[in-house]
Amino acid sequence: MPRSIPFRLAAACALAIMLFLAIAATAGARGPVASLRVLNTAGKVLAEDSFGARTVTVRTSRKATCFGPANAGSGRPATVKGPTALGMLVQAAKRTRSLRPLLITDAFDFGLGLCGIGGFVSEDEGSWYLKVNHRTPSVGGDSVRIRRGDEVLWYLATSFPYPDELSLVAPRRVAAGTPFTVRVFSYDEKGKRRPEAGARVTGGTGPTGADGRTTVTLSRPARLTARSGKDIPSNREAVCVARKCPRG
């Protein structure tokens, strides 16, 4: 009996180590976790959540003809190496139905081209516009490296120059019926930030002022969004009222 205790302890330790290694391996396979927002031209949110980014394989599509019929995808699988913005989108589409199908072409030597997400396809002068941490990268989505905590945005723009991106800052928790202040900023393609005047916020008493601020009053939990003209709508900020928070 005295020897059974160390044996059981050793077995328990071995099991704990195996579980730790399994969890670590899973986390490593998933890659760095970052936030992803995908919106169509009308501002409809196709995805807004956190996803992993790692090397993935995606099937290209013969329907990916936004760069011309001669540059359609081959239909063969393509590998997106490393944690990239496009790889993150592919990984997210496996979990999120609204992102499917992805229309991707492998017709170019310099990288993969993105034509469609969730049935929304770029046409004429339009394109799927990518921003990472509010800046427009100088390379394609399959070459943009993603790090933990990055903010990735894909937006279906109709033409160039691309619109500014709005960002909403709001308190996490408020009291029912008590006015509180939110603030809206806009980012240009270089990531330069400025207060957004004239933006409309969900539940706001009026448009934002020159400092980007407006007042909101809530009686129940809500997800707030800011809009302003043709700018890209802001993130949806979840605001809890007392102890209740928005679902989903």
C-alpha cells in the first residue's frame, strides 16, 4: 500500500502532462487568434468574431472571374502558408456559414485573388478591401502576416478610392435609462485616426459632434453601431445594461 500512492501520483502527473501537451498542440495548430470583421457593400455583417490564423488549404473556384474570365480559378486546391489575413478568412469560413462560398483564383503568379465571400462578388471596379489594424497593407491577403490580437477587416468596396473605416468606442456596462457618452473615430487607408463628426449611432440622441461624441440612452442591452455616409460601418459594440448583456 505505501508504494501505491507514489505510483498513482506519478500516473496522475503523466496524465496531466499529456493533457497539457495535447492542449498546447491544439492551440499551436490553431495559430494566433485575432478579430475578424467581414461586411458587404451595404454594411451587412457577414462575420464579426475572433478566429485563429494558420496554414490552410482552400479549393480555388472556376467561378472566381472578377479579374476577367481568363483569370478564373483552376478549381484545384491551393495552400495559404502561415498565419495570414486570407488564411484566417478561409479558416473562419469553415466555421461560419455566412462566409461561404469563398471564390478564390490562383491564376496569378504573385498570389491568390479574392473575388467573393458568402455570395457577394466584386464586380467592375469593385474589390474586397483589406485592412489590418486600420491600415491598408501593401501586399495581398495571402501575404499579410497576422499576429495575436490583430484587427482584420474585409469590406466589399465598389470603387477606388476606398472609404474610411469607422470605429466606435462605448462603455461596456451602463445603467438603464441613464445617458452615457460614446465616441466615433474614422481611419483612412494609412491608419490615420480623427474624430468623426455627423455619424449616427444606434440609440443616439443625435449625430456626433466635431469631437466625435454623442449621447446614448438604453433601457435594455444592445449592440451599437456607427454609420456615416459612405464610410465603412463601425464595429458592433456590445453594451450591457445592469447585469444583462446582449445575446450572441
